[in-house]
Amino acid sequence: MERLKVLISAYACEPGRGSEPGVGWNMARSLAAHHDVWVITRANNRPAIEAALATDPVPGLRFVYYDLPRWARFWKRGLRGLQLYYYLWQVGLYPVAKQLQREVGFDVAQHVTFVKYWAPSLPALLGVPFVWGPVGGGESAPPPFHADFSARGRLYERLRDAARGLGERDPLVRLTARRSHTALATTPQTAERLYHLKAPRVIVRGESGLNEDELAMLGSLPAPEVASVRFVSIGRLLHWKGFHLGVRAFAEAGLSEAEYWIIGDGPERARLEVLAKELGVADQVRLFGRLPRHETLRRLGESHALVHPSLHDSGGWVCIEAMAARRPVLCLDLGGPSVQVTADTGFKVPPHTPGQVVEDLAGAMRRLHTDPTLGRRMGEAGRARVCTHFSWTQKAVALSRLYAELVRGEEAAATQAVHRSAA
């Protein structure tokens, strides 16, 4: 493939991290194997990036650090003010991107992080083919599940819906959508919202990926030594993660020798502990709290299957980590997990009502308990799927093909315009 000059906007970009920072770093690093890549990112990412490049240089990868002036960011403290600051950062980076375009002459530009469709990305205005995404956030918890949420959870859902509605009415967001040559949606639900915003072309493609070291490490996790089945859930204990559905399903399954581990912390922890006690499974359900990553992965290796009943998850990193570790996944047919998991690699439960989801998840748990070979087959299929579709190496190759297609399309359009002018 021809080496192109690529500009990436990655607000979150940090080596050695998962989630958004990991998307920015791994996408840029992997693409640099095929193209000359410039990344605009926040200045606070600089120490970690330069330390990583000092020990492991990446030819063809350059970083440009940009932040709002100090007087315009004094009020930002951690997560406080993050969304407003992110919006202003996206608007403020346009002059930086425009100056770089004059100096470098990019062939393609891409927005990578945040993975959020209701905020603008002004590199769309540079006059080169623009890839918007991966972006997500179009997923919503189905209304029948809101009754299970706390008052705080229901308020969160209303505020989230309002924020998305305002974002979709933002002229800069609409301009970003219309000026994109291709928008990458993390889920079918987000794809619907992008078409609503008049994006000319949308491809569903997940944000999550694993590098070669992660794939090797996860693939080396041994099978659990215990004979009875053990389930695990990993993530922040938030209402929309749906872990209460997992606990109810585990109790419904009635597996007296089985265990259910929950790793993570958050505002729902006390409610989960009370729920397990009320359902009579408190001695089988163990909440570990938040653990270091290496300890979390060790616990994953000691489990037979991942339970991830999230109600609006754009990514679902833990699902591809479990699949890479040859563990089947039990999830809802919603959001990012529905794109990652197939019938060969786990159980995708349709989200009609809480009671139906609990019954279906309980049935899946019983099947894995009674048929260990099924879990092993699903695990092997999951490992193969991740290596084929969710490694950063494969993602970079797929993006390079997309870039080449867009550049050829621009060249063809320019040639046709010259011919029309001459005629």
C-alpha cells in the first residue's frame, strides 16, 4: 500500500492504557507501520508518550501537543468540566490542524478519540478525505429496564439523552457528519444516529483492539483448575453495566456448586451485595472491589466464562479480552458486545424485559455448567475471532485499505472535474 500522510485527532492518547487512551495510542502506533502519521493530542499526554517512544521508537509517528490557554482551563479538575473542555479543545485545535495541513499537505485526516458521536471534529474541514471515528454513544438502555435503576441511575439516563439531543442539534456536529467521507460507528445503534445526521457513508466497526503482547499474554492464561463452573464480571459497578441482571440470573440458574465473581467498584456495590443476600447466593457471589490489572487478568484466568450484561456499552473491551483468553461471553444483544460476540463465541441475549433477560442468561449458565466442552469450543472460536478482527495490526490494515479507497476516489473526482472544465 502507498504510504500516505495521515493526520489523527486523538484527545485521549496514552501508552499502556486501555479504553479511550488506549484507542488513541494503539491506533496511531499501528497505522505508523503503513503511513507517516501526525497526531494532535493533549499536552498532558506528552510525558507518557515521550517515555514510551524513548524506549521503543516508532518511525513515521509524530506528535503535536495542544491545549487551551491556561486561563481557559483553570476550572477543569479531573472529570469535573471534562465534557465542556473536550468540546472547546475540539474547536480550538482547528487552527493547529490547518497550519499543519499547510506545512505537510495531508492525504487523509481521521478523528479517533473521544469515541463520541455528539461532539464535533473540525479536521473534517481541512479539505482532505476525513474519517470520523470510531465514534459511539448511540446506544440506550431499553425503557423496560429503567425500573430496575436507582433514582440516581434514572436521572443519569435522562441527562444523557438530553446531552445527545443537544449534540445532534449542534451545527458543528452536523457539519462534521456531512463533511465526513466515511464515519465509523462502533454499533448499529450509533450508525442510525450518524445517518440521521446526514453522514454520507457509515461502516460499523468496533473501537476495541488488542496489541500483539496483550494477545500473547491473554492466550497464555491456563484453564481453571476447579471442576465447578465459575463466572466473572469485570467493570465499574454502575447501573447501566447490568451486573444486577447477572446476579439475578446466577441465582435463577440454581447451580449450588458454582461461583460468581464480580471485579470492580462503584456506586452500585452496596445494592449488589444486598441483592445477593436477598436471593440467597451471598456465599457464592464474591465482590472483589477494584483490583490491579494483572490481578484482574489472573482472576479472569481462574474463571470459565465472562458475564457482561451491559445495557449501553459502545466498546466492551473486557469482552474481547475474555475471548482472547478463550472464555465464552454471556452478554446482551446490544451495543459493542453485540458486534464482538457471535453465536460461536458466546451467548447474546435479546433485551426485551429484565425477567426474560434473567431467564435467558440463567439458561446459558446452566448450559455451560452441564456441557464443559461447549465452553471450550466457544473459547477457541472467540480466540480466533479476536486475532482475525480485533488485533490492532488487523485494524491498521483495514484502515489503510479504507484510506487508499478514499484517496483514489478523490483523485478520480479531481480528474473528472478537470475533464469537465476542459470540455
